[in-house]
Amino acid sequence: MNGEEEFFDAVTGFDSDNSSGEFSESNQKVTGMIDLDTSKNNRIGKTGERPSQENGIQRHRTSLPAPMFSRSDFSVWTILKKCVGLELSKITMPIAFNEPLSFLQRITEYMEHVYLIHRASCQPQPLERMQSVAAFAVSAVASQWERTGKPFNPLLGETYELIREDLGFRFISEQVSHHPPISAFHSEGLNHDFLFHGSIYPKLKFWGKSVEAEPRGTITLELLKHNEAYTWTNPTCCVHNVIIGQLWIEQYGMVEILNHRTGHKCVLHFKPCGLFGKELHRVEGHIQDKNKKKLFMIYGKWTECLWGIDHASYESFKKQERRGDHLRKAKPEDSSRKAESDVADDVPVAQETVQVIPGSKLLWRINTRPPNSAQMYNFTSFTVSLNELETGMEKTLPPTDCRLRPDIRGMENGDMDLASQEKERLGEKQREARRERAKEAAEWQTRWFYPGNNPYTGTPDWLYAGDYFERNFSDCPDIY
């Protein structure tokens, strides 16, 4: 097999003898919290009634059909020991190291805190809007906290849509390239207040003890009411202790968010762990105007919350601190002004509270995860609902939607043998389709996005062609 025919995740290496359906002791202790009855149709969405609604708002499922499969029987070192320093897009991993989501669905998790975009759109001043946009950019990576499972690589032509009337947006994404893997997405506010779009092609490398995902591709947010566009790229994500020890994740690097109309810029430093872990998860930065004058300081943790304070107050506090005063720790009853959406102190209990400078205001706080999250791949409540397939949905979805992908569905339902077999079959089907195109000298044609340049940065990008929600899916490819 030549390099062009290799397919990441095509061969699972999963031993069917290990897929007996047994779970580790830690999983057995919590099975009472997780719905294991696959006949409950409102959980897995095969047949049956649509989930009930409250006050006209659709209710989404709160758990997965089956708990996470134990990875204790598998050694990632046997796979990765020959791959130090190599790019990971052509390395086959056992399915046990996956999570039951496509990477397209993982991208959709950017929208969990979409209220921050709505808030930005309603704010009259560009400085306040940038504060909310910066909070949204940080919140977009928050769902990766403790998420050590690898999402399934999307097949070429795979798509995913999500419409959340309760959250005020709709979202469409497509896998537009396989070599290199590129995922394009487009989201819009149902009240026509924003557009959010971009193309993602992370480069993954293995460094002996860690796996690093370097972000590539521009993310663009347009606030239509203000005729403003903001662009940025995500920080680098690194998973540590992939060989031995407890897996943990850090994000690091500099993120620059630019308002192309006013010239305001937010510079955020996602700090590496550092010595003794003092800087783990910390984010610090500032907002400056077009003349590079610092106006506002931002600090917090991407796993917890984000705070901000005006630059003068920040500098004054730092002077006092150097004289020997100490930071106080934030408390639920803290009198500092809180964000509109903050109704309770829902900081994860395992996290040390961010130390708050007096006079700061809360820009964003992470949502509390469901109590059984650890047995559901550490999914958030928003993530749990992403692969939900409701009654009749197959009639409205294109045949390329992730929810219809059999290997992901099999893994979600706890059938690891089926998931492994389907994953291998889909990989071979994709390779065969590529060989047929090569014989006919035919190029792959994307359906919903086309290559072009970002209208604000001029860099290469994939742009939404429109018309997806007209639902003419007659010419969609057969990829499953």
C-alpha cells in the first residue's frame, strides 16, 4: 500500500476476544447511572418516540447508551514506539482509543458557549465585544479538558449538521480533503446576528511521551449588526503520558484575535505547564486598540473561567502585590460583577479556583459536566447530545451525516466488535473509491464548500457554498 492509500484508523488492530462487553471495576460501580438499555429509543434514536419537549423546547438526551470501554487491555506503546517524531495522520490506532464522535462533531463543540457570541452582538462598544469574543475563543477549547479519547477521522465527503433553536444557531461541516485532512465548517445565528466559519487541519506529532496537535487554519467570526469580523487560530493541544501514567492535557501558545474593522486586538497566552505545574491551564492576555495601547487585561484558566479588569486597575494591583500584598481567592459570594449568564458557582470541584483581582468581572465560566461524565469519555452535556439520532431524522439528513456512520454508532452502543469491523470496512471502501477515481483521472468534488481565500486575512480557506439547508441531497456520495 503506498502512502496515498494509507488511511488513518482504517485497520483497528482491535482484538475481538477483548470485546466481551465487560467493563473495568470503576465502570461497574457506576452502571446504575448510565442507560444500558439499547431498546430505549429516545436514547439511541433508532426507532420510537421523539424526546419530549418542555415549553416548546426540545429536550436532549443526558447519557450515552453504553459506558466507555476499558482501555486497560491495550498498550499504545506497541503502536507508537516506531513513530517518534512522525506525523500521525498515517498511523493506525486500535478503536479502543477512540471516542464515539467524528472530528466534525468535535468541531461542533465550539458552539457550546454560543451565548457569548449573542452577548457580543448586543454590546454597543468594541472593547466589550472583544471581551466576549475572547471569552468565546477560550471556551471553544474548554471541552477538551480531560478528553483523552481520539475522535474518529472523518471520511472524505462526510458531513455533520446541528440545529439548536434553543441556543439560536445552526451548523454545517464537511470533510473536504483527505490528504491532508481538512474539515470545513459554517455556522449562523438563527436571528441573523452572526456568521462563524473556518477550516481546520491540525498536524499531529508523537514526541515519545506526548502527542501534540498543532492548529492550522483560520477561524472567523462575523458580527453582522456591527459589520465586524474577528479572526484567530487555536492554541496547540498536547496529550501527555500516552505511554505510561495518567493522561493529561495542556493547551499552549499565543492566540491573537483581530477585529478587522476597528483594529482592536486581543493577545492571549495559553501558558505551558511550567515547573511544578504552576501554570497548568492558565490563560493571560490583554486587549489593545489599533495604536497598541493596552485597555483591558484578561486572565483565568481555559478549564475553569475567565476574568477581566481594566489595565489601570491591573497595574495598580500588581504594584501592591510587589509590595507584599497577596491575591485573594474567589468565592461564590464574591462581590465582583459577574457575567449575565452566571447564575451559580459551577467551577469543577477538582480545580483550584482562579485567584481573582479585586474589581474584576467574570467573562465566562465552564459548564458543570454531568455526574457520570467520566464513564462517558468525559463528555459535556452538550457533547452527549451530538450523536443523538431521533425518530425520522434519517429522512431529513443527507446520507453522509456522521450520525449515520455505523462504526461510531456501534461504539456508542457498546458493540466494539461491530465498530471495529465497520471501521475497517469503511476504510477499505474509501481506498477503493480513491483507486477508482485515479483510474478515471477524476478529482473529488466537494459538495458544500469550495477552496478560496479568507475574505479578511487573504489566507487559503474553504468557503461555504450555501444551499445546504435547502436539503437537496440527491447527488450526495455513498460513503457508508
